[in-house]
Amino acid sequence: MPAPLLQLKEVTKRYAASGGADGVSVLAGITLEVARAETLAIVGPSGSGKSTLLQIIGTLDRATSGEVLLDGKNLAALDDLQLAAVRNQQIGFVFQSHYLLPQCTVIENVLVPTLAQSKAESRKLKAEIPAACAERLLKRVGLGERLHHRPGQLSGGERQRVAVVRALINQPQLLLADEPTGALDHASATSLGQLLVELNKEEGVTLIVVTHAMELAKRMARVLTLSDGRLAEAPSTNIQAPEKLQ
Ligand SMILES: Nc1ncnc2c1ncn2[C@@H]1O[C@H](COP(=O)(O)OP(=O)(O)O)[C@@H](O)[C@H]1O
Ligand SMILES: [Mg+2]
């Protein structure tokens, strides 16, 4: 069996106390394996640590203890510069807010992550040149006519699709999405969820989605619940109707 793309072993996270406050223990020992090209949803109530977990997986934060292995590399052993390279090359992020640069066009926004790397490094194993890849993916998500528009000229759903393309532009192994449909109307949320799963298949990118929207979570092959700092298989009887959560 091929090694999993991602392995977490007894990962804990504790935020240190500040001022007179007590410290908070958010993750109490997370063990998880995610295979290449798999789709996984992590659900759980607000404040249960979903974003914290995704940020640790995405190298935006470090675990307090335990191990995170991405493609066999132990993230704890990497310095900040090495982590930044992993984040840029191997991981794509989509958040609830699109974080597009308002003064840049759609295609310029999509190309931003390609600026942070040398040409040799960026395209070592990747045949496609960035601008061609940007155009192909923007067409794929239905924005072929919007390449030179600015974010302010797009709908919320269109902006979020630009954010998805930007997350994929360096052809990462892992796409992490934190409440990606949280700011969208129901129709846009439905089509974004569908698009994420299609791109997972077409681009072969592993997809981890954190959400409280069961309609989105149920599109993923596996759904895990985070509560009391631990992950468990989501029992189907506890799954609320999507319309209550959208
Ligand atoms: N940087 C931080 N410092 C201190 N506490 C934090 C920090 N980030 C998150 N927390 C706390 O950790 C808990 C989990 O937060 P979060 O991961 O954002 O949950 P979720 O995404 O599931 O809503 C919350 O109690 C939150 O207040
Ligand atoms: Mg969150």
C-alpha cells in the first residue's frame, strides 16, 4: 500500500495563557491518516478546534506535541523557511473569505502564489507554465470570460471560485478548505461544493474540508467529527438535515 499523504500522530494543541487567563487545550490527541486523492470532511461545533487543526495540517501553526507527516516529511523538523516552501508548493488553501487583492485582475490574483518561488523550483516536476495553467483552470471553473475583471466586478460565488483556482495554481498535493461556503448563498454554496469534489478527481488533489454545513460535508468520502479535542467517525444518525445548517 502506498504511504498516506498525511499522517497525524497524537497531535495536541494548547494555547498558552495570556494575562490572567488560563491556557486552553484545543486538541487532545488527534491521530489521522489521509490517503492521496482522498476527500475528507471535518465537522464539529463552533470553537471545537476545526480551524486550529486545519492550520496545523497546513503548516500555518505548529502542534504542541505529536507528529504531523506530510508526504513522509515530519513538519516539526522543518524550520520556518522550509515550512513556507512546503506551504507554497504542496498545499493550497481556501478560506471563508476569498482574500483576493481588489486592485488586481482575476488572472493576476490567481498567479500570486507562483511569484514566491524560483522558476526552476516551481516547475521542476510540473509541465504546465503558470499563465497557461491559470487560464485552463479559470476556464474550467466557468470564469474564462472574467480573466481581466477585478474581484469587485464578480459575484460572491465567482470570487470564491477564483480563490479555489489560486489555491490550485501551484498544483499542490493537498487542498485545505476552511468553511469555504460559509459566506455564500445556498445556490453558490451547492455549486462550489460540487466543484471542489470535481477538481479533487480531475487534478488528483487530496481534499480536506472543515465545515459545519452537512450538505457540503456529505459530498466527501469520509466525515469525521471533532469534539472535546478528539476526532471520531461521524455517526449518520447525528447528521442534521442540510437545510437546517445552510
Ligand atoms: N490564537 C489563539 N489563542 C488562543 N486561543 C485560541 C487561538 N485560536 C483559537 N483559540 C481557541 O481555540 C478554540 C478552537 O478555535 P477554532 O480552532 O477556531 O475552532 P473552530 O474552527 O472549530 O470554530 C476556541 O476556544 C478558540 O477561542
Ligand atoms: Mg473555524
